[in-house]
Amino acid sequence: MSKQVLGIGAAEAVLILITVIWGGTFLAVQIAMSVSGPMFFVGFRFGIAALALALLSWRHLRGFTALELMAGLFIGISITLGYCLQTVGLQTIPSSKSAFITALYVPFVPLLQWAVLRRPPSVMAWVGIVLAFIGLVLLAGPDGTALNFNVGEFVTLLCAMAIAAEIIMIGGYAGKVNARRVTVLQLAVASFFSFLGMVPAGESVPEFSWLLVGLAVGLGCASAAIQLAMNWAQRTVSPTKATLIYAGEPVWAGIVGRIAGERLGVAGLIGGGLIVLGVIVSELKLRRKAAAVEGA
């Protein structure tokens, strides 16, 4: 039996599925903010995710290595920053806009690699970065005339940076650690630090709500599946191909937001499209030189 359907392998198919689910979570989180504060909800959500995955993976949880503990801690901290900032932003901006801004983590990856690992971006990465920045200007500016961030847009931009750091670390540790152990640990770390963040944020525990419980459990299970799938699939799927698949996330979020009644203006739609285009272009490679060498 073929492991591929229309040229798509099992790992790629899993990433496509979680991208669709991921896109739909933006609106769900925004709804949750009507009954909970952001730090509590993120902590609750990832606590459920860690518990669910631990119950499914308890046989794999023995024998943590020092590298796995380090990976779980660092990735967990980046998840905390990314999701808490994103959830704070969703209190004031539409879910579709949040998804498009969050997608900027893709062109941020080569910039962070340049800053931290001294790996300069490729020509196509620079083109993608420029396209994404123009898209951001159109998305954030009123009528597309000026870059005028509000608080929600600014913290979501910081969220994109944190997720870029997460992607780099997952790629760096993939293949060197047990994916299940590290995923459980990073989700637990994210839950712990999110709950801890309630103190400086001045948040109190919200009143009991079945809506809150339902969304936290649903998104918690989705988060566990997403994080595990990313760690598993990126062992065999190249970072370039994975990023191209992830580029569909804001598109799905925009579709869900549209169904829910959200409306972006013309400039915002063009800006969102340019961000997605920038995401795709930033992962393309110039092959003309390589082809010329092969034909010589």
C-alpha cells in the first residue's frame, strides 16, 4: 500500500490537518476571552494538554535525558510567551488579523537565525521579509496609509517572534530527543509559567463556566496533538516544506473568521495576502545556479 497520496506523505498530511485545526483555534480563543483572563486560560489549556498527552504516553515518560529536560524547558518558555501574547492580543483585534500577524513568524525565522546563529537570510528570504512587512503595514494601518499599531497588534507581533524561536528550537532538537517526552514537558512548562504570569498580570481565577471548560479541554487536546505532530513530523519533513504547509494557517483562520462575521477592509485583505505570499516566497530557493552547474 502506497505511503503517499497525490505525492503527499503521511507526515505532510498530518501537518496539513493540524494547520486546518490551528487556523480554527483563533476564534475559539477569542470567544474564551469573554469568560476568562488570558494567562489563566493559556495555563488551563496547556495543563489539560499536558495531562492528556501524559496519560497517553506514560510508558514513554521514564528516562528523561539532560538534553530533553533542556529542550522541554526552553521550548515550553517560548510557547508560554507566544500563546500568552497572542491571547492578550485577541482581546482587542479580530481573530483573522491575529492569524495573519502571527504568520509573520515564518519570515522572522531567518532573521532570528541571522541574529543568533549568524546565518544570513537568503535572497528569497529577504524578498519574503519585504513582502510580509508591506503586508503588515497594510494590515495594521488604518486605510492602509500608515503603520499604526494598537496594543493588540503589537503584542501579537511579539508573539510571532516567540513562535519563530519555538520553530527554530524544535528543528534544532528534532531527532536528538524523544518527541513524546519533550512534548509533555514543554506543555507542562507552558502551563506552569502561564499560571505564574497571573500574578504580575493581576489576574484572578475566573468563575466556573461550562463554556470555559469546554473550550479549554477542546483546545488543550488540540494543542497536545499539534505540538506532538510538529515534533514528530519535522523529523522527516524538511523545515521548508513544513513552513509552506504552515502558511495555510491564517487562510483557514480568515475563512473561519469570515463565517463568524469578521470583516477586514480591502487594504487588510491585500495585506494579509502579501503576508501569506511573503511566507511562501521566503522559503523558496533559487535553483538557477545549481541547475547551470549540473548542466555544465
